Amino acid sequence: MLSMVAGTPRLPLPSTSLSLKMANKEFDVVVIGAGPGGYIAAIRAAQLGFSVACVEKWTNPAGKMVLGGTCLNVGCIPSKALLASSEEFEKVGHHLADHGITTSDVKIDIAKMLTRKQGIVDKMTGGIEYLFKKNKITWLKGHGKIIAKNDAGYQIDVTGAENESVNAKNIIIATGSKARHLPGMPVDNQLISDNEGALSFDTVPKKLGVIGAGVIGLELGSVWRRLGAEVTVLEAMPEFLAAADAGVAKEAAKQFKKQGLDINVGVKVGEVKTGKDNVTVEYTDNAGNAKTLVVDRLIVSVGRVPNTDDLGLGNIGLATDERGFIPVDDHCATKLPNVYAIGDVVRGPMLAHKAEDEGVLVAEVIAGQKPHIDYNCIPWVIYTSPEIAWVGKTEQQLKAEGREFKPGQFPFAANGRALGMGSSDGFVKVLADAKTDEILGVHVIGLNASDLIAEAVVAMEFKAASEDIGRICHPHPSLSEVMREAALDVEKRALNK
């Protein structure tokens, strides 16, 4: 275990208004936050032989304190449960006839769908609690606040059902993020909702407005569109899915329009007014025309902000940047000895799997190991239908860098497995260096893109060439064959094109 850096000056104790308590527990590592980054950091640290505690205050709708943070409780897991339910509903109502299966009078029980969603969440959060017990991790139930630096390390007060104070030789801050709210749009999670409220609508709105065409806005808009809502999406950016490869964004816009999502870009939202049972949105479209949108419910999905409030960072001389993020180096270390921060509270994409990798990295750094994360190999996924996933550079990024590349592309429409599954929209695109053939980026829009992208991540981590994927035998018939064909197409030798 690492010791405290010798000679570090002890900071003055904060005012008595903080109600300092005598610390009676000491841990090698205390993790603040039990979301994907936090709970994974705690488990890895415990595996490495450290005494570990994790602070978490999340309370579920039943009033029970649970682990898992935003992702497991009101983010990744429940949203994917609803996406799956809505996809099944749409399949029965609109696509089973293609298979010769006749149905009639198809109905959706929203209450039962939400109960299923919560059951999945409860199973997952309960699983983390089991893992904490298995790895002998102490769960400190409540809100954690760093009080002071002391001879034992750092003092952390935990305010909850049982107030307590602990000492930590190492701190890992993993408090995640929260939905960004806009002025003039008070979120009540009834008429105006953020991602949390949008996961729990008790009825399907006839007309739904979504402000923001990012990942969360598109996924939640897709859920309620499939269940019968007329969905209008208002996006301030002039380009749709600007972070994605331009070809993928163009294909996605075409598919979403075909499905019935009304996506408007370059929009400037003005006054938003709530009535008894509706919301009126005044906005200006990208041509400068004044428009009015009246909806039953409105989802505000305009990004997220780091949860760095009331952590007591100032008590130890640690400050956030102008956007609320905690500055860290390549190994997620802050400027203070033995204080680390990971996930949504630091630079980089706000992705659960990125936070998990950083949690493992920090635990191993504390143990004296030399781990590394290649942030260019962190995959992105949008769980719409079709799914969108990518890793590495886009065509527009490579052109801006002046790097010569060769593209290869293959459609799912020429894949037997995709045709058999009735989901043949989209394609795989592989971008490789023009001289060395090293894979620089892979972009997928289509069925199971979230799973297919993993092959590309492995290839890029090992600096593979497109030829390497092209020469590997892929099972037939399978969706993975599209990845191989796209890689072969880099040299214009796709076998089925």
C-alpha cells in the first residue's frame, strides 16, 4: 500500500459549522459514489488487497438505499429495458406480418412494463450489494463530504441514517453526473421531464416534445414513439449527430425520419409555458421562422453536468474548473497526493464503460501497477433502432487532421443473417491508414451495433490492420460478416459486393 507523501503540509481545519467528528474507522481506499466507475473501483481495489469503503446515498422509489448510481437506477439499465419493451411492441404491431404471423388487438400495459423495468434494476443493484459483501467492501450509507487532510490521510464525514466519520489513505471521487436543466424550463417530471421522469411516464403521451437530439433524447424519444407518441425533436446544433461519422449521421437521420421521428436541427428555443395538461414551446427554426409546438409532455435532454457540489473539495484545497469538472492527469490523479477522480466528474466522454476502466486504472495505480487507457479506443453507442456505434476517428476528423485514409463499407442489406432477422438497414464502415493499413476508426449503424463494435475495439487496441480483420474467419451466417466485408472493402476486395 502507498503511504502519504512525506512533508505534505496539513491544511487548517474548517470551521466548527462542519461539525467534525472523531474518526473511528480507517480504510486504505474510500470511494465516493457507487455508480459504474465507483463500484468497479471499489471491487478492483478490494481484489488488490486493500481495505475498502464506498459511500453511496441513492434511494430507490421504494425508499430503500441502493448501489449502482444513475446508470443502474435511472440511466443505462432502465432505459435499455424500456427500449427492449417498446421494440417488442412495435415488432408485434408492425413487423410480425412479414413472417406470416397474424396478430390483432395488440395492447400495451405501461404499468406492467414499468414493473418489469424496475425488477431488472432491483436485480442489478442487488447484485452489486452481493459483490460488495463477497469482496468485503464496507458500504457507508449516506452523503460523503471530505472534511480535512490529517495525519492518517483524509477525513470524510458521512451523513445518513447513521452519521459517521472515517479516514482514508486514498480517495477516489466517482460521484457521476446529473441532467442539465435549462432556465425557464422548470423540470417537475410530470409535464416537463429530464431523463429520470421520461423513464416513468404512466401513460403514452399523444404528442411528445424532446429538446436535444443527443444520445438520451434519441433513445427516449424512440421508446415513446414506438409506443404510439407523435415525437418532435428540437436540436440547437446545426448538424444532426455531429459527433458521429457524417455518413452514419446521414443514414440515421433517414431511418429516424422513416420511423416517424420529426427531428429539427438549428433550432433556437424561446419561451416554454406549461398549461393544465400540456406544454407550449415557442422556437425559431433554422430558416428563422417562428414556430409553436404544443405537446402533452416535454423531455429536456441537453447534456449532463458533473456532481461535484457539496463534496468538501475546498476543505482540502481542490477546485473544479469553470464547467465543474475535477482536473486530473492521464492516470486520473488530482493535484493532491492520493486523491483521484474518475468518470463523469473528469474530462472525457460521459460513458459508463469509460468510468469503469478508469476505476480499474486508479485501483491499480494505487497498488503500484502501471495501467494505461487509450481513450481513442473507447467505443460510443446509441441504442436506437438501428443501433449506432463507433470507435476511433470519423472521416471528418481524419480530413481535418490531413491524414490520408482508405474507407471500406458494406451494407447489412447484403447479409443473409440481417435479412433473415428483418433488420437489414445500415452498414459498417472501416477507415484505415492509406499507407500502413492501420485501422483508424470503425463506424456501425445497424442491428446489434453495440456488440459488433467490440471486434473493432480489440483490433484497434492491438493496432491491427484492416487486412487482419479481412483474413479472420467469421461465422456464417452472422452479422459479424459485415465487419469482415467492410474491412476487405478497404482494398476494394469485398467478396459479396
